[in-house]
Amino acid sequence: MSFVPAIAFYDLVVFVHVAAIVAAFGVTFTYPVVLPWLARTHPQAMGTAHEVQSLIGMRVIGPSSVLALATGIYL
């Protein structure tokens, strides 16, 4: 009797690839909505907002992009 995995490794890599794309670039679609509202309602918070953007870029977008690239090359 042979063992058949419930999920193929390829399917797992596809899932990781799609999840990395969503994590890396999904947040960037919120910036055009959030930043104008923030500038209108809380202009004093814009410095902090841009600092948060930078932090998200370094800690979320960068690593997720590398993971998406690596899994994309595998696929």
C-alpha cells in the first residue's frame, strides 16, 4: 500500500507563492485610500504614517517579495 500525500508539494509552493504576493503587494493598494484621509483628518500624523510605510516596506514587502520570487522561480 503506497502513501499518497493529501496535498502535493507543488500545490503547497503555489499556495506560498500566492500568499507571498498578497502579503507583499496587498498593503500597497490601501495607501491611496488611507493616506489622503489621514492627511485630511490628522495631518500631524503624516510623519508617523510615512515611517510606518517604510517599516512595512522593510519588514513585510521586502521579505515577501523575495519569497514570491523564489517560489515563482521554482514554479
